[in-house]
Amino acid sequence: MHRINRKSSFSLKARWALSSGKAFVLICLASAMLFISITLLNSDHPAAQSLMGLNNPEPTPNAATELPIFLQQQKASSAAQIEGLPNRSVISTELEQSDKPDKPEETPSVDERQAAEESNKPAHSEPPKNEEKAETKVETKPETKPEPKVLVYHTHNRESFFPELKKGAKDASSSTKNITNVGKRLSEQLTKRGIGTIHSKTDYPTTVKGFHYSYSYKYSKTTVAEVMANTESVDYFLDLHRDSQKWKKTTVGIKGKNYAKVMFVIGQKNKNWKENEKLALRLDKLLNEKYPGISRGVLNKGPGTGNAEFNQSLSPNSLVVEVGGVDNSFEELNRTADALAEVMAILIAEES
């Protein structure tokens, strides 16, 4: 049997007790430090906050260089995962948003935009040098009116038309709505066709002292003579009247529209009557060719029928023109005035 060494046994017990005591002391120290830390953390005292570093502002990290190590590692890991892929991971976007804004996938890259802009540039970015745009200079000539060729006047200027007067009028006469309105229309249409025209609207009952209807041609003769004396270029003298006949006699339908008929009157009590008649026949023919039935023809009046002179002795190109009758409207009369202007322009052009 072995003997028990009492000294060795005591030594072992002493070392175990010493180790246990150290452990106990360490545990107590750790507990004390934990208690002190909690106490300081909950304390409002400036010294405690200074000791714990709570009142020291944190330095602002550089987003590009001072990211926490685990985030930098995560960024590198995510970048490796999405390389070559069209879509980005959430963590990759979060790390990059401080450097550049998010862009939708359809937004072209800078290189793509530059390539597109280059392809859309014009062949020459600058206009060629020494090529100045030539200025087109238009020389404006002063407007010249054609010389008067026609005189339109009215011996019986108050001859009017029932459709244009008040209902119930007994006399087709008016100081305003009368044959001078038709003469105005004829003059305007001749002018539009390049035929210079003078239009006399003289109201003889008010301008002639002691006016008497029987002397009407005497009054109008002074108008013609005055124009002839002052305007040598006038070659044609048209004295416009209206006939006393009724509507059926003085109206014709042409292509669905009504026209007032025309009749030419020649006074044989003058030396020029044959020349006057010749002119009237030409106009009669031209009118009926273009507007069938619009002209009633030429009426000759001999020495024993009224005036029979009609101022036609003043010019071989002087005519009395009866336009419409008492029942025609201005609408019908104006159509005829337009037609007469048309054929007059043709005739004058042929004789020029």
C-alpha cells in the first residue's frame, strides 16, 4: 500500500483556493466596472458625458473613403455579383447615391448621347465664308392709272326701278336709287378691266337753275362737251337710261340667273348716226354671243321721233344704252352692267 503524502495534498488545496480567489476578484471587478459604466451613461453631469465621450461631435466620414469596413466589403461583394448584369442590387444603389443621382435604365450614357449628337449634326456647322445672302431689291414703280377711255353719264339721272323703291310707289323716279347706281357699277367693272372711266352722277334737277325736263339733253350735252374739252383720251360716250317697259319685256334668264336686257338707241338726226349704229351693232353682237338674248337690238329714231339727236353728233362713238326697265332689280341690273363692261373691254382692245 502507498502512503499518502500529506504535504502534497495541502499544496494542491492551497493552489485551488488561490485560483478560485482570483476568479472571484476578477468577477467582482468586472461587475463593479459594469455598474460604474451604467451609472455614468445615465448621468447628466458634464464630467460624466465628457468621460464617456457623449458630448464630442462625431467627425463626418468621407462617403468615398471612410465608409465602415463591413459596408465597403459589402459594396465590393455586391459589385462582383452584378458585374455584367443590367440590374443593380439594393445595397449597391445605396452606396452610390451620394456620388451620383439615380438614372432610369433607358437614359443613354454620356458616350451614347455624344454619338447621337454627332450623328445629328448638319454637314456644315457654320455657313460657308464669303457667301452673303444677296438682297433682292424690287423697284416699285409708282402706280399709274390708265388714261380715261370711256365717259358714262345719265341724261335722265333720276330714272329708277320699282323693286328698289318703297312699296306702292307710283312713279319710278328717285334722287338716290336710280340709274346712276348702275352707271357706277359699269364704271367700276371697266376700271377693274384696265379701262379708264369717268362717271358723271350730275343731278340736273338740282344743279340747273330753272330745270325743265324737256331740255334734259341740252343739260347733259354740256357735261359731254366739258369732258371732251378737258380729257382728250376719252373716245366712248355712253348715256345710260332705263326703259319704261315691264319686267317680261326687259328680263332674260341665262344659266339660271336673271339679267336686265339691253337696247341701243340711235338718233338719225345727226351726221354721225351711221358710225353710231355700227358701234351699237358690234356691241349687240358681242353681248348676244356671250349672253344669249341679253340684247334687244338697236333702235333707230328718225327726225320726227323725239329728240333724234341724243348728243351723238359730238362723237361717232356716242350711244344711248337702255338698261332694264321699271321692274328690274339692282341685282339683275348689276349682272348686266358686268356683262356690258366685259364686251366693252373686248371691243376697245380690238380697236387699240
